[in-house]
Amino acid sequence: MTTVLVLNGPNLGRLGSREPDVYGSGSLDDLRVLLESDAPDDVTVDLRQTNDEAELISWLYEAVDSGWPVILNPAAFTHYSYALRDAAALVSKAGLPLVEVHISNPHARETFRHTSVISGVATGVIAGFGFDSYRLALTAVTRLS
């Protein structure tokens, strides 16, 4: 059985109530149910969220050490966290898929959101499809694993 880590950065614990016009009305629990129902029988989805950069980095180390593919929504850390970028690079350099996801399309939003320091080390990037961004990423990582 394969575990797929689905990691979510700051403020995503407020999904469903935070800017529903941008992020939709679904909660993190709704996302968990959706991904678990989409996952192949031999795949376990381990969905986590933190507002702590260090914890997110530690989870990426865990993915490397365990050989788990990663779906990563770095949220605000996308734009400036070189520490998170370096940890994400460990995942892809270990030969594990790492897909960066975003619920909204950052390029259709404020200019500061247009830059991702994570994209350059990710296997791929999926953005702008709401929770379907995660579903597409799950399909991708299970095919690549």
C-alpha cells in the first residue's frame, strides 16, 4: 500500500469560511473525504495542515524518509519560503513525485502571488481548479509512483 502525503500550508485550515469566493465553500474535511473516495484501493491519503513552516518542512523530510509522494499546497509560503523550497527539492531529488497545487489560480490574482519558489523543484504544478486541483494531483502522483 502506498501513502500519499497531502500537505497544506498556512490558513488552509480555514477552508470553507475563508474567502469562499476565492477558495470555495468546502472544508479541509470535505477535501479529505473527496480524496479518500478518489484514491485507488492500494493508496492511503494522509492529509495534513499546518500554519508552521518548520512542521511543513519536517513532513517533507518524513516523505523522503518513507518514500511517499507528496501533494503540496504551500499557500502563502509559495512566494517566499526558500527553506520550504529546499525541503521540497529533497522530495523530487529522491525520485518521488511532488505536485504543487493551488485551489485558485495565483496568476489571476495579485502580482505578489505570481511567483512561486516551489515550482522550480516540483514535478508539476496544478492550479485554479478548486478541489479538483488536488484530485488531478492525486491521479498524477499515483500514476508516477
